[in-house]
Amino acid sequence: MDLNLLKIILQIVLGITGVLVILLVLLHRGKGGGLSDMFGGGVSSSASASGVAERNLDRLTVTLGIVFGAAAVGLGVIERFM
């Protein structure tokens, strides 16, 4: 596989996972008195997501974060040796 093609693929993966990680982090329930309470996150206490849904959201966020990090490292390695 050509390194330029691999570089383009990694850039696309980096962009998509970056946007998805941002969206998933914004979906998380606020746990403290930060910005989430300021924008209405503290209003719904028991009506929000269940424990299982929150755990699955955590797993998906961590997995996409790892993919994002791997794509960033891969791009760095390609740039270093190209």
C-alpha cells in the first residue's frame, strides 16, 4: 500500500473519530457542578440514561478515543519517516 494512501486514510479516520469523540463526551451525564449544570444538566436527576446505557456510552467513548490516539500516532510515524 502506498504511504500517501495510508496517510489519507488515517487523516479521514482521525477526523471522523475526533468529531465522534466530541459528540460522545457531550452526551455524558454531568457528575459535578460544572458547565453541565449551567446548561440544564442538573435539572434531570433520575430521568436521564440508565446505568447500562451510561456504561455502554463510556465504553464506546474510550474505544473511539483509543482509535483516535492510534490514528494520531500512526500519522506522526508516517510524517516522521516520509
